[in-house]
Amino acid sequence: MKEYYVIFEQAGNNYSAYVPDLPGCISTGKTLAETEENIKEAIELYIDTLKEDGQPIPEPSIIGKPVSITV
């Protein structure tokens, strides 16, 4: 099992998501939950395509953590 870091962004009335370690792996959805499900499927399809093409599967390398500041 691999765990990839996903960036979620609110885009107007929708959400978008992308995976920095998998260039071009993106998805959208009407809700954050829908977007999360869609990006999971996109990651699986992305990796399946790499396998079919005999390409290496990138190792997760991005680490994220919220940082609190006082404003």
C-alpha cells in the first residue's frame, strides 16, 4: 500500500484535487467527499496505466503538515 499526498482546493462551487507525485493526476467534484472519492479512482487508474505501459510507479515523496500562525 502506498499513500500519496493530495492537494484539495475549493474552486467556486466545486472542488479540485491533484497529486504532486503523479503529474497530471487530477480530479474534481461537487463536494469535498466526492472529490476525495474521485481522486482515489484517478490515482488507481493512473497507476494501472503506468503498469500497463511498463513504467515505474513513482514513490510518494511529498510530505504535508498544517502550520499555525497568529494573525
